[in-house]
Amino acid sequence: MADVQSDHDDDLARQFPGPIVLPSSRLKWWSVAIASACAAVPGAYVCFLDARGQGIDIHVALGTAFSGIGCILSVCMLLPGSCRLRLDEAGFEITRLFRTQRFVWSEVSDFGTWTFIFLSSVVFRTTRPRLDYLDRRNAGLTGGRDGYVPDTCRLGAKRLARIMTAWRNAAMQAANQSAVHPTSIDARAAR
């Protein structure tokens, strides 16, 4: 099984300079939507029954609201184009909830994984961190890495981190070669 995974990793790494688009995990977002709905529906029912009686328990109401928001966001992530990862020669784009953030390979490094409870993500360092208070706190928890990929794109966090590291290394090597041999850029531009 490990050989099959490494072959698949190699296939994705060999597709440099790309571009390649890795869609989000539909199974993951369906699972989150269903779990959130399973928590929100009974909570809403309890709130409805309590509203006719002696009042609403604030804990049940907050739990229901949180689960309902999770369900709505999960369904939004299932919409086409709402969540993806695009790798190309210059860098990568992360799209989540239809908002795209672009990173250049020379501005990122140290791809790794971070696991919280049972969910793993790919995290990385940026040269120009855009950190507010919550981002600084999260960077402290992830070993100083201040960027993250919100979805592992059906690859798993470790495999995706390996692939992104391979793409960054290939991009940096191509940039170094074109700096040494500027005519290779002219030849590619002429194509």
C-alpha cells in the first residue's frame, strides 16, 4: 500500500509545472453536514418545546446555533468551485467558501501536518505573515507555521504535505536554473 501511495505522490509531483487542481473531499463535507444536522435538529426541537414552557436553556440554544452554522457552511463547501487547491509553477491557490488566497512558492516553506483531535491539516510558514491575534495564537500551536490548507483534497495531510514540498522544491530549482541560464526563460516565452 505504501508503494502505491508513493507512486501516486510521484505522479502528482511529476505534473510540475502544472497546473493541477485538487478538489475538496466531498465525503468529508457530507459527513460534517450530516453530523451537524444530526446535532442541530434535536437541539432545535428541544428549543421549540422549551419556548412553549419555562424558557430556553442557553447551552442548548448555543449548541443548536453552532451545529446549524456548521451544517450550512458544510453544504456551502459542497458547492462546485467553493473549495479547492490549485498548484502551478508560480505557487498555489487555496479557495474556501469561494474566496481565493494565493501564495508564491518563494514565500512559503516548512510544509508539515498538524492534528487536532482527529482532524489533520497541512500547515506551512510564510515569509510575510498576515497575523491577527487568533492567527498568532494558532501559529504558536502549530510550531510557528502561520498558514494552512483547509482541506486535504482526498490525499491525507501527510501525502499532501509531501506533494506540496516536492512542488516547492521543483519550483525553487526551476527558478535557480533560470537565474543561472536566462536564455531558458526566453525560449519558454517564445513557445
